[in-house]
Amino acid sequence: MDAFFVSVEEVLDPSLKGKPVIVGGSPEGRGVVAAASYVARRYGIHSAMPIAKAKKLCPHAIFLRGSHRRYSEYSAKVFEILRRYSPLVEPMSLDEAFVDLTGCERLHGPVLTSAEKIRNEIREVSGLNASIGIASNKLLAKIASAYCKPNGMLWIAPGMEEKFLAPLPIRRVPGIGPKSGAELQRMGVKSVGDLARLPLELLEEVYGKWGVSLYRKARGISDSPVVSETEDPRSISRETTLETDSTDPLFLESTLSYLTEKAAGQLRENKLFAGTVTLKLRYADFKTVTRSKTLEMPTAEDHTLFKTGARLFHKLFTHQAQVRLIGISFTSLTADPHRQEELFDDKGGKCWDGLYQGIDRIRHKYGFKSLLRAASLRSQ
């Protein structure tokens, strides 16, 4: 999807179209850019840039906090369309997916026709633009979709892979970031064609396994299959950059409680259960640490997930370290918890299920913050 968060905001408020719009929070805060309109990008603004820097680059930009709920609703519309064209849809995020159209020609016509139908239907149903890359594998399809943005469609015909890749800058290759790109340029490697001319032995000697991966990517080689959602459960996470660095364990734990409630609510909305909890802390010096815990039984209950996250927090946190960012994520997701109730548990799991169903109904009607755990209130 093209500038997905911003595009949703433009559909909801057409007056934003043609203006520099940034989703990510207040310019007086310390958050980062989640999405920027194509107009804002002309000023050098990009995702993950500090909001304060974006404000300096474009003082007259319109800054929006955004709504994950609204973005999830529009994402669901897009994925519903994709699933009508193939049973193999692999979500990468709210706004990106791989679709395997192999064998679907008899139903939907040639691949170019199918892609055009998908793009048009997304536009008609949601009002949003999508860019589609078509190729023989996921690596090339991703490169193609980025190449033809915004609102484009590009097909890399079989046999044309290396010819298409050769003139591209090396940063077009997924996995090559600013640091590795700069290092390759110091070696005289500026294009994908330059990279393809390096022998496998040299790349492997210098970079190890990553060198082998570079050798394959430069030739457009990828054997990664498209894996459907049921085979590859998604992760659900929430994190926040604090307004000021904090060493207050009560405030940080309260923030963690609130993030856990948000993420657990999304678990239940998607009828999923988490098997693993991961805590993330980023300190003032930008050092980032994570710790994970696998649960005895998958769950979507706030209190169980928060207890696990809080234990991980207390193992990681030291009073001397200033925390800049805190986050929680749930992985090993399943739609079937295989839950067995405790034999001597008087309350039983059904009691908790009923409680959280009631909480979710109230929040759906009156807003998420209408009902919060007491532990979450200190951070609000």
C-alpha cells in the first residue's frame, strides 16, 4: 500500500490531500515518523525519522497521532480482497503482503489481468492506492513493488531478472541498509550489477552467510515460499517512545500494563492466543535489549500476559539506566489454545473469558480508555 497510514487519513479527511502530512505524533514530542505523505517526502522526511527532525525539515507539515484501530479496519478490507484471489496470502505488516497466484489463471485470468483487478478493487472498496510488483519470487516482487511506487504496477518477466536488477542502486536490495550500503560502496560496489560481478568466494570470506545471501540476491535468486497466515502466525506488538527518559519503575510498569492491554485486546479481536511474550527496552544511549518468555499455555488474558511481561521487565531494568522506549510483543500465535482448565480452579477459564468479552464490548462502544486496569492509569 502507498503511504498507508497517511492515505487512510486522507480518505477520512480529503482536505489533507496534496499537503505534507506526517503520522507519528506531536512535533513537540519525542516519537518517530510512522508514515509521511509523498508531499512530505520531498522535504527529506521518511519513516523512523525523529518527529522533531521532521518538524525542522518541514515546519508547516500537518502532524497526526494516527489511529491503529482505523488502520487495522482498512487493512482488513485489503486482505479480504487479496484472499479472494488466492488461498496463499502472506501478511508482512498491516500494509504489505505477498500473494501467490500460481495456478489461479483459470479463475482470474493472466497474472497481469489479476493484478490489475486486485489494484482496481482495492481502490474501489477502500479509496486507497496500492503498488504491485509481479515476479517469479518474493525477493523480486518486493523490489518491483518499491520500484513502481506510487500507484504503479511492474512485472519482471521470467528471464529478465538480472537485466532488471543490474542498474539498480544496491540500496534497492532488501536487507542492505545505510551502514552495509556505505561499506559496499567503499568497495566500489554501487549497483546491483557491481555486486553480481563479485565472486561468491570473496563475498563469503568477507561477510560469511550474509555474503552468500548477497550473492543470491544480486542474481534475483530466492526460494522462499509464500506462506499463508494459518501456517505462519503473525506477531502482535505495541511500543512507545516516552516523552522524557525515565528511571521510574512504577511509571514504566504502568506504561507496560497499558501497552499489554492494547496488544491483548488486538489478540482477542483476531481470536488469537499468544504463546511467547517478548519485552523490549531502549535506553537513552539507544542501546536496545529484549527478553522473551514462552508460556506454559497460549493465552489472550491481560493479567497473565502482563504478569509475564512485568517479570521480564524487573529482570532487565536497573534504576541507573534511563529508558527511552518500552514495548511488548506476542508471538507464537495460534487460533487454538489447546487450553485445559485446572482441576481445582474454582474460577475457571470461562470466568476470565466472560470478563474480557465484557471489557472488549465496553471499549468497542465507548473507546479503549473507557475501561483500564488500575496498573495502567499512572501512565495516562
